Amino acid sequence: MIIAIVAARASEAPLPLIQLDNVPLPDALRQLARQARMNVILDPRVSQAPYRDIKVSVRWENVTAREGLIALVDNYDLAMVESAR
């Protein structure tokens, strides 16, 4: 499964805290992309079962939103394609 990322300039500043509590996976991906100032286009299958039913709970300190996004993508065996567009 691929999520496509059309990157504007990604923000690389580490955030003091990223905390997600019981957030649906598609929403978590969108939130992290927004925090990283990246435009994201999710594969429509990510909004269907089983992915839509996955709840994400994480607490990260001193990581960038992009690093968090990559961690979620890796953890759920998704793939991210970035474009310099």
C-alpha cells in the first residue's frame, strides 16, 4: 500500500512532543503530514478496512513530524513516495 506525499518544503524542526491518543490511522497520517508542512494524498484503500479501524496511540519527544510520519508508514507496512513538486 502506498501513500503519496507531494512535498512542499517539509519542516525539519524537532517538536518537543507529538502525542496521538487512539487516533484512526488515516487521520494520524494526515495530522503528521500537516505538522510537517507536507501535502499528502492517501491511497483510498487507507480509508477502508482494515486501515481505517487501526487506532494509533504514540508519544514521541524531540522528533520531527516527518520522522513520526515515516515511523507510522514503516510500522504499518505502508510505503511513502515523495515528490519534489
